[in-house]
Amino acid sequence: MTRRSEPKWTPPTPGRRGPGRSYDPFYEFEQLARDHGHQPKARPEPKAELALLSLLGSKTALAVMSCVLVFVVAALLVLMAVKL
């Protein structure tokens, strides 16, 4: 019996997106077109989004969401008890 040779490892080319992925010949061009050689700028978050996030993070919102969760769990338990 002869021993088979191990396949040679080839370094990844810029067109490959990961192990086992198909080759994309336009990968480099897409990257260059997207970047334009500049660092991406962070876009500012809208004021309404910040206000909503601060509202959802408050203790009042936490208490309301907890009460809704307790109500839903109680309703599911009642529905399961009635079906049996």
C-alpha cells in the first residue's frame, strides 16, 4: 500500500471570504469601492432614539414590563389548567 500525500495548504487569497467559501473575483473591487480608502464615519444617533433608549432603561419601564410578564405567565397557566 502506498501512502497518499497530504494536500498542500494554500494561503487564502483576497477573493476568498473564508474556509470552504466560493471564490468571488470581485471581492477586492467591492472592498475598494466601499471604502474609497477612508475610515468609516460613525453616524450620530437621532435624538428620538436616544430618548426611547433612556425611557426603556428606566425603573418604571422595568416595573411595567415585569407586570406584563407576570400577567402573561398567569394567563398561560390558567389556559393550561382549563384545558386539562
